[in-house]
Amino acid sequence: MVRITFAVAFAFFTAIIAVTPNNAGAKNVGQANGQQFITGGCTTNADCSSACCAGNPTLGVCSASVAANQAGKTGCGFVDPNATATIAAAKAQVAKQGFKRSTIPESS
């Protein structure tokens, strides 16, 4: 008889349910300027203000280094092999959200 303990079942479930990037940070994905917040998407460490892009394992999510191996993440140093597609998807998300530069003229 096979018995599955709660701890084993929880670990399996946690590994399957990977952390997903927060869409609110789509405008910072692939910018390599260190402006992305923790939980925002990333393509490399250079995107993140924490300097830690952790894989989920197929997408990058900015993480604190102490949390880079939690919740199914694969640790700092993730480099997105599909960065071009990820950046294109992020740009589409930005357009969908309507985050555009203001066209209101500045007062003189």
C-alpha cells in the first residue's frame, strides 16, 4: 500500500504551481535597467531592482535572493531563452493595460 504524506503532496503541488509574474510590471520586462519590482517579470537579472531574476522555471520573475528558490522558482540568474517572445508579450500587455506616455502638453 502506498501512502502519500501531506508534506509530499504539498511539495508536489507547490512544484507544479509555479509563481507567475505580476502583469503590472509588464512595462519593465526586458529593459535591463534594474527598474522591475519583486514579483514582476524579467528576462535577466539586469531587469530586476533586486538583481535576481528567478525562473519559474519557464518564465522569469524578479525575486529577493532569499526567496529565489521558493515556490517552484529555480534561483537567481534565469536567462529567458525566449526573451524576444516574452518582451513582445509584455509590450502587448502594456498596450492592453493602456499604460502609455501622456500626450497632455506641459504648461509653460
